[in-house]
Amino acid sequence: RKLELAAKQEMLSKAYDLALEKLVNLPDKEYVNLLADLAVKASSTGREAVIFSQKDRSRIGKAVVVAANQKLGDKGQLTLSQETRPMQGGFILSDGVVEVNCTFETLVRLQRNTLSTQVADVLFG
């Protein structure tokens, strides 16, 4: 019984790891749109700095900020931070001392806490 539970937990972990991997490896256009939409939802002032990983900053950072500002309309004044942080994907919105963590690692972990029962039902139900 303990072995079965451990195997199920391992399968759940692999499902979430795969979800994270799929998010990080989206085609650039889809990735930019996803991050721009996420930035719009997470922004409270429209003036935050967007912090990416080093890889994402150079690859899609500017495109995300431009797209998010367009979606925000008149209040869209997000900026691309010079700072980078270690993360697999997503970003951190920074407004001085307040930061909103929109990294994929955090978002997937939070979803895991809320959806683990449903995911288990789909996998093992």
C-alpha cells in the first residue's frame, strides 16, 4: 500500500514536471502572448518592472513588455528590468519593495496544491 502511494505521488510529480517543461518550451509567439496576458493580470499599477531569467530577458523580454503595455492601454508603463534572476520561465513583477512572483515554478506549485485531487482522479480514477 505504501509502495502504491509512493508510485502515485511519483506519477503526480512527473505530471507537474511535464506541465512546467511544456510551458517553458512553448513556441516564442505563444510564450510571449501567455506572459503578456499574465503580466496584465498581475500588474496593479501598470508601472512595474518585469524581471526575467537571463535567457528569457534577451530572447523575449522586450516583446512581452511591449505586448503587455499594449494590452494595458493608457496605464501600460511596464518596463524591462536590467536585473535577471534564476528561474525556468515566467517573470517577477517588481514595484519597489513589492514583488509579484509569476515564475512558472511558483504558479505550477500553487496549482499543484489546489488541483492535486482532480489530477489524481484523472491519472488514477
